[in-house]
Amino acid sequence: MTSFRVDVVTVDDWRRLRDIRLTALKTDPTAFLGRHETEAAFAEQRWRQEFERGEWHVMDAADKGPGRQDVGLLGVTRLPGTPTWGCYLEYLWVAPGVRRAGVASNLLRTVLDRLHHSGVRTAWVYILDGNTPAMRLHQRFGFQSIGDVQPLPDDPGRSEERLRLRLD
């Protein structure tokens, strides 16, 4: 039986963040704005800078055997000027081997509960066009479109839509 745990990784865990992000980019290259080749070239200092933008939540799984394996990732970040009562969710990813087993819902629920208890009242997320599973997941949690759709800077033929969830 597999058990799951969600950790908030720290700046000293930058290798853990790097490893799971690179795995996500390699596994699902069209699901994110980042590129595996670009981020694989980041030096340690660049990975440590990711923690200045916010928190990184990593879900790991343990079977009956030894060891744990990172199977999910969700960032909680703030743009310059974002109020302390708000945040952005980004980079939600779940490993293919545990998809469709409620892992994404578990990860998202855990992070949203932590945010609510910390005083965050509003969370925003951008969903890339065509990412229907991500859109459905967030809508099930109550995220709603706020009518903010913007083209991607590097690919004007694609866009992303901003959704909002009020946690209060």
C-alpha cells in the first residue's frame, strides 16, 4: 500500500526541487512554460532563487519497501506587489504512475488547507489552453475564471487563462 506525504521543501532542498521539476518538464513538456533544456542548465544559485518567489510543496510516496519517491509538485508564489492575503499556484504536476488515483486532488487540497490556515484569502492560477484535466481539477475545487486570458509571450498562438479561488 502506498502512503503519500506533502513536504514544504526549503532552500537547502534545492536539489529535490530541481530533480522533480526536470522530471516534470521531461515527462510533460507541453504542460509548462519552462523548458527542460533551459532549466537543466540552471546553476545551484538559480535553483535557490526559486525559493525567493515562494514555497514549493513536494508530494512523496512510499510503498511497503524502503525509500520514498517524489510524485507531485505544487508551487505557491507571489508576484511583486501581490498582497500577503493572496498567492499564485503554479507548476502543479503529478507523476504518470500515480495519476487518476486522487494524488493531484490530495496535493491541491493539502496546499489549499495550509494556505487557508495561514491567512491567505485568495489564490490564483493560470491554466494553459488545452490543459483540460488541469482546468477540470481546479474548477472542482471552486476556482472560477475571471475573464483574464493572455497570449503566451513565446507562442502567441497559445494562451493561458487566470482563475481565482476565494478561500474565506
